[in-house]
Amino acid sequence: MTLPIFFFYIFAGITVASAVMVISSRNPVHSVLFLILAFINAAGIFMLAGAEFLALILIIVYVGAVMVLFLFVVMMLDVDFAELKKGALQYMPVGIIVGAILLLELLLVAGSSFVTPQLAAGSAMPIEAGISNTQALGEVLYTRYIFLFQGAGLILLVAMIGAIVLTLRHKPNVKRQDIGAQVARSPKDAMTVVKVKSGEGLK
């Protein structure tokens, strides 16, 4: 067994174990921490495969930003997950159907390279010699797949706006700033000028 294969089995085993702990942990904070561990080991697998750009993006973007944000949100909101899990069994048939469809799609994608290897080889773009992996990926994304790339960005933007709208709660007893009311106020309503004689003070 060579050294890259040895590290591949280590990274893959920890990734699978961490993924199982993500869905089996009772504490949501522990689930987020196990998900961070899974991402780090998946980045190690990408490095072994020669995809250093994807490995660094996985570390910087997902582990460094998204997962840490999830961890802060879970810790600050103090969500009652026991209350959320009530009634989850009634959605199990739909979840099983969706999971079966996703599993079938993954099997079709994974098996297509064995059934029709010439089709999988024909869909790949040749990489010029002398350029890095990151440069080749950028040239493909911003030329051949530019519309799909921009469409994915718009979908993420809509998802972010939807998440903000769903989680935004207005509390009735909190004082909020009304820009229109502030601009519409006149100086007479905002302040009163009082002339005070010297030595008498303000009564």
C-alpha cells in the first residue's frame, strides 16, 4: 500500500464517520463540529486528487465562514430542537421517497462511467499543459459555464434573502428608528429655546 492510498483511507474513513455523527448526534452544536471535521477531511481527499483549489475553497469558505456561522447561530438562538422534532414521523414517507430518488440519481451518475466510458470521456474539456488547476477551472467557469455560474449565484442570493425574511422577527416592545418621521419633524417640535437670565438657572 502506497502512502497516498493510506492517507486516502484515513481521510475517507474519518469523513464517513463524521457524517454519521452529524445526523446521529443529539446536540446540534456537536453536529456542526462533526460537520466541520467532515469538511476538513474531504478537503484532504481533494488535495490527494490534485484539486487543490476545491480543497482550499472547502476550508476557507465552508469551514471558515459557513460552518462557523452555523455554529454561532445555533448557539445564540437556543432553538428547542425537541419541539421541532415533534411530528417529524409524519413526513417520513415523503423523506424516504426523496432519499430513494437521490440515491437512484447518484447510482446512475456513478454507474454511467462504467456503462458508457466514452460518453464520460467526451464531456471533459482538455487542459492545456503549463497552466495550473485553478487557472483551468477559472477559464472553464467563466467561458463555457458562465450562465450556469451566474444562475447559481442568483439562486444563492434568493435563498439568502428568503432566509432573512423567514427569520426576521419584529418585537413589539423594541424602539426602532423611523427615518421618515425623523426627516418630517420640524425644529419647533424637536427642541425648545429658553432664555435664562444670568445667575437664576433653569426652573
